[in-house]
Amino acid sequence: MLMIASGKTVTEIANELCLSVKTISTYRTHILEKMRMKNNAEITLYAVQNKLVG
């Protein structure tokens, strides 16, 4: 979640964590569903408001 909030792409995250792009996309989808968000912008807003990223 923090990597998405910091603006990294799914591909960048996958490469950094040595996971597949599909796995990261699935994780992103689960985050969006569980937190009732619609897109990466909402994830970023949440992270900034809760001081998770600077």
C-alpha cells in the first residue's frame, strides 16, 4: 500500500519485491476492495492524511 501511495507503478513494485505483476495487481485490488476505495489516488490521499507517507 505504501509503495502504491508513494507513486510506484505495479511493475516497479513487482520488480522490487521479486513478485509477478499479476500478484501485485491482485494485492492492489484487495486493498481497494477492503478499504472501499476506487483508485490509487484515494490510497495516496489516505496514506498522506494518516501520515504514512511524507
